[in-house]
Amino acid sequence: MHIPFDRTRTATALASLVLALGAGQALGAAFILQENSGSGLGNAYAGGAAASEDADTIWTNPAGMSRLKTNQVAAAVNFIKPSIKFSDTGSLPAVSCPPPLCAGAGLRQPLGGSGGNAGNLGVDPNLYVVLPINPQWAFGIGVNAPFGLTTEYDSDWIGRYQGIKSKIETINVNPAISYKFGNFSVGAGANYQHIKADFTAAVNYSGALAQAAGKAVGGGLITAPTAGLLLSQTNGLDALSSVTGDDDTWGWNIGAEWNVGSPDSRTRFGAAYRSAVKYNIAGNVNFTYPTLPAVAPPALVPVLGLLDAGVKAQVYNGSVTSSIKLPDFANVSVFHTMLNDKWDFMGDVQWTHWSTIQDLTFIRTSGIASGTVLQSTPEHWKDAWRVSGGVSYRYTPQWTWRGGVAWDQTPVPDEFRTVRLPDSDRVWFTAGAQYKWSEALKFDVGAAYIWVQNGSIAQISTSPASVAQFGYVKGDYNNNVVIVSGQLTWSF
């Protein structure tokens, strides 16, 4: 039975859900989130630009909205649990007091542990609404999280000076329209996207005090023996830096779908493209300073206070900015039904323009160091490919089983793998099921295990000279991801 559509009520409910949705977090291909539907997970998102089974086609290919004959809402939630574990194979600690200020080889900060499991459980919700206007035109709107990342290590781990927590959240609102003519459909949409970023790391505060002491010795303000005695008592001090920021921007997407032979053909091809989005993230850096130790003799106390004040004048709270261009990507898909309409076969190739990201740089925009680089990490990412295949079997009129595999290429070169995103190539193994409660209501569940190729890291931050400040992280990563999704689709 067709239920009359109340546009005001639906719009109000949609607006409330838009405000409630958060952004996902996962170890995906770099930090793109494939998990933008619940029904597609069981097929490893194969055939996404041609499948057009439900309203989530707004994201995969807006042209597919023309296949939906009634109003439809699809709401999904994806639970994503990455496991990210580091094992040390020769890391070096940062320097807290170099020679000749400290005798012999100087002093070093504690090396730290392996960081624990840096992968956290993420929840990635999606919502899509499609409203057919007439047999040719359809309108839809989708809300999802296309990019997301969370890695968080123990605060005292080996690589704490290069990264402790890295969190990127996005939310994308995508109104779209489609038009059907004969065997062809085309679609296009606009995308309003918001990003929020949060990066924390430890700061080698003992090393900063040593730098200040070295300048004081060079300027004749204190003697080298006094500096050495003082610094020998300030080993092991860390500050914590937190960089947060956000921004809004716009992008666009287009797609086309071709039903081979007739509008009701069993074979169709699809192609879709999403534009890059450029952010100029404005935010702040905040430092949490350590408590200074008691030093002896008492005459050293005011000297330490002066050195501490000098460090804080350089390591100060203030505003920062960072520019990042998140990539455009394109998909080509095929979907084919055969064997008495029992089986669906699908395939997909996706190209992502990850070479838009070559570094992660934060620039100060306030205080005495305004206009200077706070921190810059070289990335040198490369464009990447994803290839997937899937199959669905209609076991009964109510039950459909799904399966899929995919190969997902990392854009991260081995020599530029970082602790914030220790990414490698991965292979997806997925399964799922759909239960059709009625013509109006169906439920999908899916699960995936993502095997991630082991990757090594030998990160010296920005240059060999920076080992004294940041330490040297050398080791191997053993990663994997488990995803469980559920979706409710309502036609009315």
C-alpha cells in the first residue's frame, strides 16, 4: 500500500538526524571510509555505481535513483574496530641533554613502550532519502561520513613525540537529482562537507630546556657546569601538544547508468565521480606543561625558572592553520542478474587521487612566531586503486545471501609510513544477508574482515637531525579491521 508522503514531517526528521550523525573512524584506504551503506558491505561494496538497490545509491551513483519507484529511506550504522599494533625493532629515544652540556654521550628521555592497540571502535552512521518526482526525475538527499580516522597510542609510547592521538571526522550532506531517458540515467549532486581534526603529541620538554640552557651558556649567562648540573635533574619531562581545528567546504558528484538492451535489462553498467574538496582548517594549538622538579642546590631554582620561561615563550598556545585537499575519486561498476533471477554478480574498480596530499603542515597565525611552521610531516602519497567483486543469492523470496572480496591499495609509500597512519595494502573478505519483511520493509546485515599487509616503519620525523628532538621510531605494524553493519530500508 502506498502511504501518502508528508514532506514537512520527513524534512523535520531528516534535519534532526543530520544533527545527530557523527563521523566515522576506521583504518581504510588511508582514511577514506567505504562504509557508506549497510547493504553494500556484504558484497564488499562491489558494483556500487551500478547496483542501485536502495537509497544509498545517492552516494555511490546518483543516477541510480531513477530505479526506485517509490519514496524510500535507508538508514544504516556501521561498527568498525581496527587493530593497530606496533612492535619495536630498534627505535631510539630522544635526547634530553646533549654533550658537552652533559658528560659522555649525554642524557636521553625514556624510550617508552609499544603503544598498546592504537585502533579504537568507531561508529559510522548513514542516512539516505529518495523521492521520485515522476518516471523521469528523482530527488534525494544523503548524510554520511566519507572520511574518518582515529589512532590513539598509550601516552608514554616510543613514538609519542611524533603522534599520540590522530582524529579526523567529516560529515557530508549530499542533495542530488537524477534524470532517466530510455536505457540511460544521469545524476548529479552538491556536497556540503564539514571536517574536524584533533592531533596530539608529546613534546620533548627536557630537550627544550637543554636548548635554552645551551643558548644561555653561549651568551655567557650561566656556565656550562651549572647548565649540566641543572639539566641532569630535569630528565624525563614531557609536555603535551594538542592541535584542533575545523572547516566547511563544498564539492560535487556526478554519475551515469546504462541498462544494456532495455530499461529492465539484467545487465547494467555505472560510472560515478566525486570531486576533490579543499579545506583551510583554522584552529588552535594548546600545550600542557610538565611540573618542574625540585632541583638542588637552591641557587639553581631561579635559573630553572628563567629557562622554563624562555621555553614557554617559544612553545606557546595560539592559533594555527593547515590546508589539505581531500581527494577526488571515480568508480566504474557492472551488475548482472542470471540463473532464473537467483544470482547477482557485480564488480567495481575505484581510483582515488590521493596524490593531492603531500604533507601535513601546521602554521602559526598568532604570537611572536606567526607565519612560521609549527610542525610539518612529509607524506608524499600516491594515487591508489581498489578492485572488488561480489555475489548475491536469493535463497527464498524473503532471504538473500551476499558475499564479496576486494583488494584495497594504500597510497602511503613504505618510506613515508607514519605513526599517525601506519597504512598498508589490504584484502577484504565480506558476507551479509538481507531479510525482506514485506514489500515496504527490509533489513540488511553485513560483516567484513580486512587483512592488512604487515608494514615496517623507520620514521625520523622531518630529518635525521630531528632524532634528538623526536626520537627514532623503527619497527613493524600488524593491523586488521573488523566491520559489522546493519541497515533498515523503508519504501513508502
